[in-house]
Amino acid sequence: MTDKNYDGTPTEVSFGIGYCAMRLAMTRSIYEENLVKNEFSKNKEFRFVVTEVGGSTKKDFQEKVTRSILGAALNAGLIEKLPNEVHALFHAAEEAKRGTMVNLSSDVHLATKIAIVRTDHWIAVALFGDSAIHPITCHERCGLGVMNI
């Protein structure tokens, strides 16, 4: 990504892996998601995938998120079935889920977009979406986990 210096000359802007994961997870349309993917794909260091999960916190959401994250990362070739890579992915996913599901004392329904971004030695998982006990109480939640592989 490029930006402008004070004198108008272009300069490179560098973003961390966590920023990239959260930015992808926060896209609200396929069009916006593709724009962000195109921008981030210019950095050959980043590999990424985006998926979506919804469910109820008391029933199935946590299991669905874990299965979805593992499946997306494996299918996109972000990780291999190696203990250190799966372990790092699960740690980042658990950290992101904890951020998303803080203080949920009631059964809450969540609809989230999940982005996974990988470099050679790091993996980030970001969740962003809406939660509600009732439709009129709907609000946004997010979580981010970053782990060394």
C-alpha cells in the first residue's frame, strides 16, 4: 500500500499481521473484501483466507468456529497438518474467541466473519460480527489472536 509524504512523494505503508486480519474480517461486502484482498495480496509475505460462521453461544458457536477456522486454513494452504502449525492456529483462534465472547452470561446469537492471515512465522485470526440476545439488542463484537508458529 502506498501513501503520500508531506511533499507529495509516494511512500510505502506497512501493516502488521493483526491489522490485516482484522481489516479483512471487518469488510461488509464481497466487493469491499475483494478490494482489501487485492491490496494485501501486493505484499507477498501475507497469505490469507476469509470465512463466516454463525450460531448460538450456548449451543454450537464455539465448535463451529474452531472447525471452520481449521478447515479454512487447511483448504487455503495456510497451514499443513503439522502439530506446531495447528497448535499456533488454535491458540490464535482461542484468543480471538475470548475477545469476541467476553461477558456473555446469556445465550447470545452471533454472526461473524473470520479472517486468517499467515506469514512464515506468524498466524493471526480475527473475528468481527454482530451479536444479540434479541434482534433489537444487536451490536458489534470483535476479537483478535496472533500467535508465533
